[in-house]
Amino acid sequence: MATTASNPSLRELLTLRGFRRLLATRLLSQLSDGVFQAALAAYVVFSPERQPTPAAIASAFAVLLMPFCLVGPFAGVLLDRWRRRQVLVYGNLLRLVCCLATGALVAIQAPTWVFFTAALVVTGVNRFVLAGLSAALPHVVSEQLLIGANALAPTAGTLAATLGGGAAFVVRLALPASAGSNALLVCLAGFGYASSALVAATMGKDSLGPDRSDLDHAHETTVRTAVADTARGLLDGFRHLIHEGKPAARALGAITVCRFCYGLLLVLLLMLCRNTFAAPSDQTAGLRWLGLALGASAAGYFSAAALTPWAGRRLTVPGWLTTCCALGAVVVVALGLFFTPWPTMVAAYALGLVTQAAKISTDTLVQSNVDDAYRGRVFALYDVLFNGALVAAAALCVALLPTSGRSATVVLTAAALYGAAAVVYGSTRPWRTGATAAGPAKPTAPSTTA
């Protein structure tokens, strides 16, 4: 962010009232996303009245990520038919209502499926809000400032979500271990969404598009036809990857395997923090260990951002991606079988680094090896693969992982898959296919992968 701060375009952006209000809407919304996600984790894993299982954690992952897979690619179909300012206002107000209802369900210890249904609505609406924020940007900044706005807004939103989640964990640690504490966190997220709606309401109803002519054109086709066109577009993107974008397709295969491994180890971490690193009855100690592990992983993410441009120049981007897969296998074998806190914290940092470095490398390879006409559709497929891999990994843990989290089978499976990704991807000699050897390029299409 330091380099961004020195860029004159940042000062220009912040002089624009429409951009400031849209950015504030995003920051409040994503800050609340972080709080809600932390509240969901606390409810599923650290509720004193619940005995968490891998199945419950897999359900939570499905609630958080399936909207990205199933709703995300088709959100634009409806966004092109609705005023985006109204989507931001009413979408956030709907999430306020759902959060208050969800908080009440937590407080009265309603059946888990009822809670997850309410939570799924919150995360489903999130896809429309995030897509609406991105689609609205060209209406509040000039074309010359659009690249800077696209760099600043999503990055600031991610930081806001991280801060929201961290703050929610701190608040949860300060509160007694009870259903009421978890309910309070969910309600706090709801009031954050309400604040985001209030800021969005200060903008004009038609100020964020679509333009009137675009609205009229969108309504000329039925939703069913538009959805079918979107599905065909995704299929066209897949065909382009297979026939014309093979370097990008290979990278997407490697990152999908890495993300699957990360999902296996994340569920294992949650169970270790809950039932092994602390007494199952001591939720506060378990939360502390989880917070430390997530902080270590976040430090690894930031280290990857600093290291990857340098490594990409020296090893080529495909070479660095291969190295990340191999390092994942080494780290998991070296540190993953202790099942004790401090080796696990070191592993969390290292895996955060290699996972984010692999993602940055894959982003670069997709951007540099896919024709611009197909890039948006390929990134939509990327989102589905990236988030679906985490859900699939959590589902596999239902069969493999005991509630203690101590599973050599899961650890060795992850190590084997990391190693296989390194061997298979590296054996294609991807650095000899004309892939870029430079550091990550500036994104030319926004990615909503998490």
C-alpha cells in the first residue's frame, strides 16, 4: 500500500465524492463480512453448547463459499436489470434483517440447519453487493483513474474484512463463552451492513448505473435467456482455455489442487485448536490458538506479496508456481505430523505464503495467456474452481478427520497432492511455453477469489 499512497491518482480519487462514498460503502460492507464470518466460525467451532465435527465445519464452508460458485457467475445477469445503488442499499438492509434473525436463532439455540439457511442468505446477497460495487466504479471515476480505483478498492476491502474478522475474535475473547456472545457478534455484523446501506443511500438512485438505455436493452431479453447466455459464455471460456490458453489451464489445475490441500489443512487446524491444543471445555484458549494461526497465515500472505515479484523474475512465474507446490509438500511433511501448537503456527505462516504466492502467480498466468475477449469468463471459472476446491476438501474431511484433528492420513494426503501438483505441472516445462518471466502484472480483469 505504500507505493499506492505515493501515487498522485490516489489523491485524485479521494477528491471525488462519488468514489469516497462508494469506497465507504465497500469498506463498511466488507468489514461486516469479516465480523459475520468470525461469528459463524465461533458458532460452529467454539460454542460451549456444541461439539463441533468436521461435518459441521464442512457445512460452514459450504454456506460461505457455495454462493461464489453457484451465484457468482450469474449475478451480473440481474445486476444489469437493477439500479446498482438500490442493490447496495436494499442488499445491505436485507443482510441486516437476516443477521438479526440469525442472532436470534443462535441465542435460542435453534436447529443447526435453520441457522445455516439464514446464514446462506447473508452470504448469497454478498455476491450481488460485491459485484455491484465493482460494476459501479466506472460511474464514479474517469477512465484514466479506473486502474487506480480497481487496485485500491478491492485491496482496501480485503483489509477491512481482515480487520473485521480480527476485531470480532478479540471481542469474542472478551465476552463469556455463551450462545449470547455469538449472537451479539452476528448482530454487530448486521449493524455494520446497516451503516453500509446508509452510506449508499446518500448517492443518487441512478448515479451508479446501469444507464437508462442499458436497462431498456437488458429488459428486452428474459432472465432465462440471459442466464442461458451466461452459461454458454462460461462454456466458451472453458473451451478457450483448453484450445488456446493451455498455460493458463495448467496453472488453474495446479492452483485448484493447492487450494484443495489448503482446505484439508484448514479444517484440520480448526479441529486441533478446538479439541487438542486446548481442553475442549476451554473455548477461550482454543480461540486464542486459532487467532494466532490465522494471524501467522495472514503474515504469510503479505510475505508472498513482497516475495513473488522477485521470485517470479528469477525463476519465471511458472517456475515459481512449481516451487510453491513443492514447498507445500515439504512444509506439510516437515511440520504437519507433530500435532502440537508451535510447529503448526510455523506451518500456518509457510502455507499462507506458498498458497498466496501460487495464487498471485496463477492470476498473472491467466492474465497474460488468455485473450482479453475471454478473460472475464475465465476468471469466473477461476472463482468456481478456487472456492469449490475448499468446499470439496471440507467434505472429504468428514470421512477422514477425527474430532481431535490428529490425522496423519489427512496430512500425508495433502503432502502427496502438493507433490503431485509440482511434478505434473513442472513436467509440462511451462516456463518454455512463452509464459511471462516477469513479476505479477497489474490485473486487467477483477478477480473475486478469496
